[in-house]
Amino acid sequence: MRQDLDLKTISAGAGVNAIKSSTGEKVFTVFNYCVFILIGITTLVPFINLLAKSLSSEDAVVSGRVGLFPVGIQFDTYKYVLQDSLFLTSLKTSVLLTVIGTGLSLIMTTMTAYPLSKIRLRGRKWLLLMFVFTMLFSGGLIPTYLLMHNLNLVNTFAVLFLPAMVNVFNMLIIKNYFEGLPDSLEESGKLDGAGNIRILIHIMLPLSLPVLATIALFFAVAFWNDYFTSMIYITDPDLKPLQLYLKELIVSSSGDFLKNNVDLAINMTPQSIQASSILLATIPILLVYPFLQKYFVKGVLVGSVKG
């Protein structure tokens, strides 16, 4: 009897596998592959062109002969950028900003999301309404600048991350994730004598690693790419992050940064310096993504759907 059931199961499975895709499904699959390949190529081509320009000789860049492959390979641009004190200082500032800002923002956002995920919290609906209100309306640039000035935060490192300590959108994702966790976990922790903080640290956070890693990636990319905040509040060159350095480099006049070094100017152009600087600024944040990618899709889907 068991053998007959096994044979029927195998036959049924073979029948399912034997079902062939229709012509429309095959066309749709091929179309999807073509579209995604085209999108991938469109995304990679600008980076490849930047890499080619950064490695090409001066006459090749100026004459416009550089496409996807370098012409007259040289590495002087990278040597110059890596020896530039302003670049190294701004890189250090961006790294510190990303690490400190991401850590503190993740802590504050999580501590805000956890109590708001509890229905028993008094005034919960009004608190959520106040948070959502800030997503739609703000005081504006001038009042915000005056506030930072009155708090003596202008031209300080703290002004780069303090205004963004709690992101409402990210907080709502974490809140929805917490709401999707079973209430029995918290109840069991209370039976063992654990308080709210201990339950959050030892029970909720380990189970929320996917959404926390995703939100950490959101914060890290936001802090790394932000230049507007520093452009408004920072004038000290030692506090300017990397993105503001790149912005000033790109909008600067044609090669003023090379006038003090004639030997380097022979083999480099402003375009090649800009290209190599942009590539060096992109590499650090790209190295972070592979470590968090496995949590990314799961964290976003579960955190945004449950609740």
C-alpha cells in the first residue's frame, strides 16, 4: 500500500514537472530578462566610463576619445587624490559620520518604535499622528537653521547627525515589524521577571535582525550621501564630509586645484580628478552592502506589510 502511494506521489510530481510553460510565459520571461539586463547595463555604463576617464591620459580625455575603455593608462590621478589632505580629511569625516550617525539613529529609532508598537500605550494614536505629521510638514530651512544656531550646533560635527536621529519612515517599518512578533514572547519574558528594556534587548532585537540590518543600511547610505546638511551648516574645512568635497570639486573652475602642482597637471585633467574622486568615494559604501544584502528584502517586506 505504501509503495502504491509512493508511486502515485512520484507520478503526480513528474506530471507537475512535465507541465510545459506556454508561449506567452516564455515570451514574458525573455522580456523580463532583456529589461533587467538593459537596466543593469544602464546602471553600470556611467561607472565604467568614470573608471576609464580616471585611468586615461590627459590628451585622450580632453579630445573625447575615452568611452568604456581607458586610453593611455596612468595612475597619477589616484595617487594625487589619495595624497590630497582635503580628500583624506573629508573621507575621515564621512566615515565617522556614517558610523556614529547610523549607530545612534538606529538606537533612537528603535527605542521610539518599540513603545509605539504596543496597543496598551496611552495616547498611542495621537503620538503616531504627531510623528506622521512631521513627514508631511516641517518648519522650513530658515527656522531650522535659526534653531541650530541658537543651540550652538552650527559648524559642529554633531549638527551633521542630530537633526536626523529619528527617521519617521524607518521608525514605522520597525514598529510594524515589532507588531508582527508574537505577544507570547513578551509575556514569557515578564513571567521570568524581565523588564521592558531587558525584553527589548534580549528578546525583541535578536528576532528583529533582518529589519534592523535593513534600516541600518538605509541610515548608512543616507549619511554617506548627504551633502546638503553640511553645505548649510558647515564652513570649517576640517568638518566637511566627502560628498561636500566632491560637490565643490565638480562645480569648481577648470582645474584650480592643480595649479600648485605643475608636474601632476601634465598627465591629469579636472575630469580625470573628478572621476577618480567619485569612484574612491563610492567604494566604501559599496563594500557595506554585501554584508547586509541577505537581510534587505526580508526586512523591508515583513516590516512594511505586517501591522
